[in-house]
Amino acid sequence: MKAAPLNKKFWTPGVLVMLCFMIAGAIAILGRFTGGIGYVTNLSNARPWGLWVGVDVATGVALAAGGFTTAALAHIFGRHHYESVTRPALLTAALGYTFVVLGLLVDIGRSWAIWKPMFNWNFNSVLFEVAMCVMIYLNVLYIEFLPIVAEQFKDRVNLPGMLSSLNSLVNWILKTGDAILNKTMWIFIILGVVLSCMHQSSLGSLMLVAPTKLHPLWYTPLLPLMFLASAIAVGYPMVIFETTIATSSFKLDPEMDILTPLTRFTIYLLGFYLLIKTGDMIYRKTWVYLLDGTYQTNSFLVEMICGIALPWVMLLFNRVRQSRTGIFIAACLIIGGVVLNRVNVFIVGYKPPISEGTYFPAVGEMLVTFGLIATLMFIYRIAVTFLPVLPGSREVNV
Amino acid sequence: MLLSRRNFFKILGAAGASTALPAGSAQAWSSKAPDDPYGCLVDLTRCVGCRKCEEECARVNELPAPERPNCQCTIFEKNRRPDDDAFTVVNRYFTGRIDNFNKPVPTYAKVQCMHCQDPACVSACIVGALTKDETGAVRYNKDKCIGCRYCMVACPFEIPAYEYDDPITPKVMKCTFCYDRISKDGGLPGCAGICPTEAITFGKRSTLLKVGKKRVKENPGIYLDHIYGEKEVGGTSWMYLSSVPFKKVKLPGLPETPSPKLSETIHHSLFSYLWSPIALFGVLAAFMSRTKKEADNPDNKGGV
């Protein structure tokens, strides 16, 4: 049950495909930093936010919610049964947030000025709060991850070549850090949950400043609550998704004894999200738009039916919860629903009141996004290969 | 076990009390608009579409000269928006009015930053690079800007433009209200000074409202009884008079609530003094210590 490094071949065809996407993304990023944002994107003055904000940033943050939701379950609410999924979820969160920041560096016009919010505070700005939380939370995630590195390399630090003179220093840092964190980790675990709740909800508040620009199906004062509820609801489905992919691609034990009970929480969490979304639609009478046939409305319907209602109903059945394929499909639908929600709020539902014309991401934008995702998966694979992240001893030999 | 539970409720109670206080005393949102700002009143019935304002704006603000400055026909065939090369543009609209010879009558409308009283862009800006000045000007400081473009998302008039072709140091570009000129005695914005038909009147916003209302009253049947910008999004420094509905000249219908009001109210009631994060931290810490004690209690071993 104890987490261990994988003992598997690293270079597989899948990894080579990832490498191709990474190279294509790197070329697109090169284009962005030589020709400007306009050179690789379809962004305009009427449409200042597109794929990079909607997917790389907003969706990236939402899908990294597995980190704080599993930490809360196992470490704060004491369900130690779930401890084996906290490490992969933590790794995903740490990588996810790293890539949110990398995505931001590509998207913002003055990447070199990204540090400026630390010294120029606008407390009225929702984005300021989001930025501060993301910055601190990223550091908290790295701190939470340090003991995993320490566990693997403590007293075994062996840096190559010239760096070997630093061996004892690095070892000392690892050991001291680990010892300090052993006593103080509870602070960082709780801080991680608090910071997550703060910025997950505030990401939803971002659009509240533009009441005339977001479609009424999404514009509601409850947006922050909905963003928080959906982030919490997507946390365990993300764990199911990753664990199923990782255990089937590395041929490990499918861990159904952990994943099936996790889905029981998801029924309540997703049910709550479905309830407030439906209730808000009825209360604000926005259901009048539902059959108007515009692509915004259709996108909303897909989000509500395929992304929330359908997987929620699926999970009510014990047969689905016991089936590896069943929970994987349900998890994919829930994740798809949250992705679509973020895309809807930031891209599809955003209609400039004066300019006409629609936005569709340019090839360059897509290459950057795919490239960043491929890099994330690549590093995930490096990490689980060399660090004790996945429960290794339960490996199944096929 | 008993002790830890009692302790837990004690902490929970303390956290609850601390949450109730600031939430109850959270201050109601109040406008941060300057008391006596300048403004401009644009009278669309006077504008003849000469585009001198475009030319003067470009000169004063050191922007590229406008496209075909002397053209007053084909340039109007496509609707233009202010962009990173032009802080103001004039568009021509045929709104269905016809003259005595059955010819359609054009209406010309100049667009630029409205310099809102409570600007959404200023509220949104992550670093406070945009500020509402006492003069009424919404000013941009490129040295603080990080280029997130949230101001552009927030603006209800779609005004801020971006230098999308600059890879390293792009700026947000929008009308400056000729701040350097109007902050000096007797200074006029470039466009208001050059306008040959006096379609643009510069002055204190309060005076302009009086002028506008007088003009509507003294010319019955000419103007709509609506000064655009008096109440839109809580009021703007730039205001319009017109004889045709404002929507037909692409001045969008907007609520009277200032754009930042809802987001700032929600944001501050959730996070002022960081009360909610602190309370949440307390509650979670209480939970954690309780579950830890339960786990340490030999009677509860294995009972997770």
C-alpha cells in the first residue's frame, strides 16, 4: 500500500506523442514572444480573454481541486482510508498550478511584470485576490510535496558531476525541511484548503464586474458559490480519472476499494451543485432562454445535462459505482461538465455588447494549450517514475 | 474524547462569533466618484462628421494620423471602433430619418472612453494601474500594468484597446481625456477645442447636465428627453444628446447601477479583514485536532 517509485520503462510511444505536442507548443510560444499576442491568437479588443484564460487558467485551477479535496478528506476529516490517493492528487495539483502560472505568463501582455501585484494592491479587484491566493497556494503545494522528495532522497543524495560537492548541503536541506514540516504540516494542509476555497470562489466573481457582457444563463450573484461548489465536486472525479488512467497505463491495481466509496461523496457534492444551478435558473427565471436555439443556450444545456445531471444519475446506481468503466465514464462526464462550465463563463457566454463577430481560438492558441498539457503529463510521468507517489507495492504483474 | 469534543465546540463557537461580527458590520457599498469632475457633452444633432476631432486627437496624443483624414464618405462605409491607433473615431449611422427630399439623413457619433464615474476598469485592475482622477479622467499607468486585460473584459463600453502586436511591452490604449491639458486652467481636450460645430462642450459635469437639460427643453421635438451618461452605469463624465435613439448609434442600453457595485459588495463582504478565511481556518483546525485525538485514543484504533 505504501507509495513507491515506479519501476517502468519511461520512453513509450505515448511519451513520444507528448513530446511532439510539447515541441509544437514551444514553437507557438516562440511566436507569441516575437510577434506579439495578436500574432498567434484570435483575441481582439472586444474579446480580450480566450482559450488561454478559459482553459489554461480557469479550467486548470478547477481541475487541480483534487489536491485540496483529498487533503481535507484524509488529513482534516480523518478518513485515513483515502490516504493513498492524496499523493497523486497533490502531485496533480502542484503541477496543475505550476502550469496555470506558465499559462498566465504566456497570456499576460507584460510577462516580465508578473511580480507587480505583490507591490501594487487593489483590494477592489477580484483578480488581485485570485492572484495572491494562487501565488501563496502554489508555494504551499510545493511545501506539501517536499516530504515526498525527502522520503526518496534523504541520505541518498547523489548529484552528478560538479554538483556532487553540494550533496551534503542538499541532504541537510531535505532533512531539516522534512523535520520541520513533520511538526508544521497541519498548518500547510489547512492553509491549502482555505486558500483553495478563497480563489476557487473568486474565480467565479471575476465576471460579476461585467453584468452586461455575460449571458444571463451564467451571470448570477451566486457565481462564486457555483465555482466553489463545482471545484469541490470535481475534485474526487479528477482523482478517479487520474487513478484509472495511471493504474491502467502502468498496469497497477485499479484501487476500486478506494474509488467506489469516493463516488458516494461525489453524489452529494455534485447533487448540491446541480441543486444550486437549477434553483438559480428557476429563481432568476433564466429558463426562458433554454429553447431559443442559440449556441450559448445549447452549450448551457450540454453543460447541465451531460456534465451534471447525467453523471449524477449514473452514480446513484450501485452497479455503476462498482464498475471501473462506469465510474470512469461518470468521472469523465463530470470533468467535461466543469471544463465546459469554465469555457462557457469565460468564452461562450461572453458577448461583447457592441462589436459583432464570434471568437474561435486560433491554431497557435490551441498549440500552446495542448503543449502545456502535454508538458504537464510528461512531468507527471517523470515524477511518478522516480518519486514515491503511486502505491507501488500493489502492482499487478500481467 | 469528551474533552476534545467540548474543546471543538468551543473553538467552533469562537469562530462563529468572529464571523457574525464583521459580516453584520460590513459597510454598504458607496460610490468613489469625484465630487466635481469635468465632462464633455456631445450633441449628435450638431456633428457633421468632419472627423477633425480624430485628427486633433491623434496629433495631441502622438498617435498615427487617422486613415484618410479628409474623407467623409467611403471611410464611413464600415463601422469603426477606437483601437490602439485611435482613441476616438466618428461613425455614420442611417437611422431611418429622411429629409424633405426623401433622402436618408445621417447621424454621426463620436466614440471614446466615457470616463465613468465609477469605472469598472478601475475596480477590476489587478494592480491599480487605472485610476479615476479628481478631474474626472480615467488614467492609465503603463508602469504598473501587467497586461492581464481584465479592464477590457470589465468595460461596458468596450473601450480599452490593446497593442496585440507588441510582444514584450504592449500597453492598454484608450482616451486620456487629455489629462495633461484639462488639469491646467483653461485647458481643453483636443477634440473639444477643434470641433468646428461646437458639438463637443467641455465643462464641469454638473454644469453640462444643466446645459443639456436646458437645450432639450428649449428645442422641443428635436432631442430625446434623455442625456446618455447621466445615469448609465452610475453616470459617466462624457455624455450625449441625440435626436435618435442611442441604441441606433451603438451606445448600448445599460443599467443605472455602477458596474463594480455587485462584485465589490460580494467581494468585500466575503473577504474584508479576511474574516472568512480566518474563520474557516479555525473550524478546520478544530476538526483536525478532534480527528487526531480520536485516532490517538486507543479505544478508537482502526475505527476510521
